[in-house]
Amino acid sequence: MVNILQSNAWAVFQRDLGRTVLEDAGEGWHWLAVVEGGRTGRYLYCPYGPVAATPQAFDRALAALERAGREHGCWFVRVEPVAAALPDGFETPEQSLRRRGLRPAPRQVQPGHTQVIDLTQDEETILKDMRSTNRNLHRNIAKKGVDFTVSTDPADVDVLLRFLDATAERKDFTRQQDDYLRQAARSLMPLGAASLYVARLHGEPIGAALVYDSDDTRTYAHAASDFAHRKLSAGIPLVVRTVLDAKARGLTRFDLFGTAPEDAGPEHEWYGFTKFKKSFGGRPESYPGTWDLPLHRGRYTAYTGVRAAREAAGRARRAAPALPGRARGAARSVLARVRRPQD
């Protein structure tokens, strides 16, 4: 597996954002990492990495990350080993990470659970694994005047941004900033690492999805649809199209990118879209999650303290809408004055 977050294209994108990107490799291992942080702590973040073929290779990769972190004045190194051999003997991945001095991060950055479709299967098998409603929509959506286009023109990402804006306002969630997604399109599309899929009703856009491609994996990254045309359910055949196109392109995995844990119930914040993603078939995958290797323990302790306070403020903010009108407004005004440190 080659995840987009550990690819050369992602390094280009991060550098285009003005970030310091470090890369290193050795026998059986490699990694890409970004220097992150601000006043609350500087750290070296290795998204969905490092990649390592053996536990010994992982040790060498981690040692190289530690050296790089110290050279760049980082307080800690943050890793997410989704494609690394970790256990030695009868250890669990979590036990092996703790033995190496790592500890669970205060927050999980990239999803620790996802749903992956095996694209090495034939097309009929892939479709058969989907919910029957999804198959029927895929086969009949054209009769309703809906078709799909694919663009690698960075300017077209504005179609998605309009839908994301409306969805975020309606559902009250935080999404990636426009500047970030525009730069992703400018950096990744010319490299063949991103494509924008648009659902159109009689030529007019009613939904869009931005996907990222690595050497073997397509990642379903950002998507939104026009609420006014929700009864068409065009977002479902839009996903099916991205899956089948990925297979036609020769990729072997389709990562729906982010689900709730297998035992999560309706109370989990990701339960709804997990149900949506699993309707396309595939199998669940779980990763060890986000882990930190402290390089300066005192500073790392201070950082985690700030993070804990920030998470508490976030929970209070999410609870604020449940308050009566005047109290809700007061709570939000207090939360607005809480400075959000950079991380």
C-alpha cells in the first residue's frame, strides 16, 4: 500500500503550502514528514507513516525521524504507522509502540478506521458487494438526466467548494479551508494525483467529489452535494463512478477514508457517514492510530496540557446549541474569546 500522504506528490503539495517537508529512506523503510506547530509546540508530523517492511526497519525509520526532529528544534515526533511491521514476538501493535517509548497522541489526526474496496476483483463482483440501492442508482441515474464529468483543471475545484460551504453551514461542521483545497488542486492535479468528479443534472452541477491517487490507492477525500436535489441521491452513483474509474486506471485499492470503529453505535459522530461508506462494500481496516515520541518531555507535557484545555473548549462549543437561546449566545461568545493555539 502506498498512501497519498506518504507520496512524492504530497511532498510537492506541502512544500507549495510553504511548509518544511523532510524525507528519508533506508533499507526496508522510508518516510515523509512535515514540521508543524507554533507557540504551543513545534513537532515533526509523519502522516500515515513511516512505512517499514520489518520491525527492525521501523526502528531505523523511527531513529531517523528522531534525529530529524531534534535537528529542527521539535518537541516531539508524531507518527501514524499504517503500513509498518510493528510487533516483535507476541506483542500487539500498541504494546510494541509503547515499548519503543511512544504514547497515544492527545488527538487522532488521520482516521484510525476506514473501509477499503479491493479493486483487483472484477467489476461485477465489486458492484455485487454494494448495497442493491447503490447498484440500482448507478445503473439508472442517467435516466433521470444526471451524468458525470471528470476534471483535472484546478479552477474547477470551486464547484466543490460551493457545495462544501452550503453543507458545512447546514450541518454545522468544520471543513478544510478553500485556500487549502485550491492549492491541493493546483499541486496534485498536474501530477495526476487528484481528480474532481462532478455530478450534473442537465449540465448543471449538483454534486462533486475530490479524490486523491497514489501508485496503487484512490482516496475518497472531499465530497458534497446540492441539498435542493437530494432526492436524486446523485452522491451515491458519483462514488460508484470514482470506484470503477479507479479500477480502470489500474489501481488496486479504494480507500473510503474514515469510519467509526466497528463496535460504534448511533451515538458516535461518524456513525451516519460510516453507514453510507459501508454501503459500497469492501472491508474494514483498523490502524494503531496517532502516536507521539517525546523529544523534550517537559515541553511535551506542557503541549498536552494545552491540547486538553482546547479539547474541553471544543466539547463545550459543541454542547452550546443545546442551551436555551440567550444562554447559548453567551456560551458561544465566551468560546469565541478562547484563543486557539496553532498545532
